Amino acid sequence: MNKNLVTEFSTEWIKYSDYTTKRTNGYSDEYIMPAKNAKPIKYTIADVADEMIIDYLNIGKKFEFERFNVKNAILDFAKKYGLIGIISYLPLNTEYTYSDKVYLSGNDIGMLKEWDLIDYLKQFFPFEFKKKFKATKPEKKFPRLHFPSLSISMIQEETTDSDVFWGANPEFSLPFSKYYAEKIDDIGAIANAVYNKFKASYDYDFNTPYQERSFKGFDFFKARNITINAKAGESNFSLQWAFNSLALALDTILLVKICDTNQPLRMCKFCNQFFIAENVRAEYCSPQCRNKANVYKSREKYREGI
Ligand SMILES: [Zn+2]
């Protein structure tokens, strides 16, 4: 049981070959979405997990300290891994596409906690809603009480929906639509919250005796709504984490990395870059940083000596 759980992520994902930014009108928020002729590309989360979590934390850090740089970082991230799937990450009610209300938890991007389904979907399909959804009047034989006044159905997109999450809830495939868009600031704010949780775990004080610590648990950082499947391969079963969004996959990867005692995620004590440590005691991202840090240390000792 000493295996690194991240290596067992067999979950496949989809990104597009290119992304672009767009505004609904001149002054509104800026969105990011697949570029017009971009093609969906399949990849496996496990193959990129380490690099992806580091890129994500860098976005979270930039959002706080170099806001002017965050747009390019987010575009690069999307080109490497796709959008983070905020539409499915926030709702508390799973299978929300089957109900007429969407309930969100308290969130880092200031969205209301209760939405009518159509209004909620429009937040993430602000440009080409009608290409993805068809509104229909409910059939009269169903009592009104149990039905919204307008029911909506999803228009399938062959290339993505049928490929990856066939048979799953529509909420799994929504973020893979070529019409799906996310606000740049929303991605930045969510990544920033994750960055701050990483920082809190990184700065955690293990030296204070346990009884005297004011903050003992990390239970404020939960990855919600995860399900795990046993996926039948040719000769064995493998774990398939059924993430509803890339944001949830990233939460999970970070939780695994925080608890990993073999190759933990670290911040270099010299240059502050994130890195996956090759052993538990590694404090610097590279021999260069370790050497530079040692030079500084010995200079300081020298000064103290004077
Ligand atoms: Zn370094």
C-alpha cells in the first residue's frame, strides 16, 4: 500500500488545441474559451499531475502578487490542460442539470448561493448558449409542481460528449463543450484559494507540541463530490477517480501531495518556486539554489563574526 495515489489516476480528460479571450461587451469581465477552430485533445491526468498542480499554484500566487501577469499564465494553463470546470465544481447538488435549481456552497468568486438552472448555465455559456441548449415547454401531462416552467435539454457535441463521459451525467461533459467559457478572474481567484491552502499546510507548525497548537486539523480543505470507480481494463480493475471538474482533480492532487511523505510538494527556500521534492528533507528546488543559499548563509555568519 505504499503506492503514490496520483499514479493511479487513470482518469482521461479533454483540452482544446487553442484558447482565446473574449468579452460579452466592452466593459464586462473577460472570459476564456476554446478558440474558433480548436480541436479537442484527450490526455490522462496522471501523466501531467505534478506539473499541473505546480502551474496551478503559480496562477494562485500570481493572482495575489502579480495580477498583471495572471491572464497569460491562465491562457498557458488552459492550452496545456483545459479550463478548470467551475460550472460543475461549485454546485452542492450533484446532477444539478436534472433539477431546476442549482445550490452553491460559499465560494471564492462571490457567486450567489441559489440559481435557476438556466441563469446558472448562462454564466458559463455567455456567448453561444443556443448552440448548446434547447429550451422546451414541459409536457402538460406532468404536474407543474415538479417541473420548471421551461425545461432545457443539452445539444450533444459528438467529438467530446460521446468520447469521454458517455453514460455519465451531463454535468461531467459540460466543461468540455467548445462553447463553454470561464471568467479569467474566477480561475485566478479559485487557484488563489488553493494556493493559500497549500501555504497554510506548508507553514504549518509541527514544532509546537500538539496539545498547544491552536490549529490541529486540515479539515477546512476538503475535496467535495468525488466518486471513485473500479474501471475494468483488459486484465484487471484500476481506480478511476470520477472528477466532476479539473478544479476538483487539482484539489485532490494537492491533498495527495500535502500528505505524500515520499515526494511532497514544496516551495524552494531560496527562490520560492514550487517543486516536487525527491526526498522528504529536500528544501531547495535545485543544487544551484542550495549552493546560493549556502553562500548567503556563510556570508551572514562571516558578518556576525565581525
Ligand atoms: Zn529554487
